[in-house]
Amino acid sequence: MSALQQASASFLVALGAVPGAWLRFRVVNHLEPLVPSKHWGTFGVNVIACFALGVIVGLEQSCGDGAKRLLLLLGTGFLGSFSTFSTFMAELHSVLDQQRWSEALLLAGGSVLGGLLSIKLGLLVGAGA
């Protein structure tokens, strides 16, 4: 990859990252009064991001090389900053610190299973489009 291609790819990732992070902040804060704990808002955006990434990857696989730039912008940039593994881990750690074992198990298991199911569903939708 040439220096110009690397710069272009980096720009696409950065261009997608800012609105993704902003939207996550807005969605989680909007959901906070509606869910029992803030970490369920994070759970929601992470599952949504898994589904959306599945759709994008499924589309990219059927569209070929031209879609790689879109994958950088939307997949790596936007969805990479919309979803958040580090916040999920910090919130899970907090629940564990409070010794809320069943909630921690539900949060961890639900995040992994929900993420896997969402990405699979997204891949099916994207590949079928």
C-alpha cells in the first residue's frame, strides 16, 4: 500500500470515527433514564454495531474491492467508535465490584452471545442484499 493509499485509508477511518463516537454518547445518554443501569445502553449499542458490521461485511463480500473504502469509513471508523469494548469491560468490572453476580453473568454472556448472533444475522442480511 502506497503512502497516499495509507493516508486515504486513515482519513476514511477518522472521518467515520467522530460521528460514531458522538452517536454512541448520545444514544447511551438518551437510554440511561430508560434502562436500569447505564451499562445496558452500552450493551445495546454494541449489539447494534455487531449487526451493522455484519451487514457491511456481507455487502462488501458480495460487492468486491470497491466496497473496501466503505468498510474503512463505516466499519472500522464509524462502528469501531460507536461500539466500545473498553467501556463494556469497565462497566462489567463495576458490576463485579458491586458483587452483582447474576447481573454480571447476564451482561457478559448476553454481550458475547448477542454480539455473535447479531453479527451472524447482519452477515446473512448483507450477503442476501
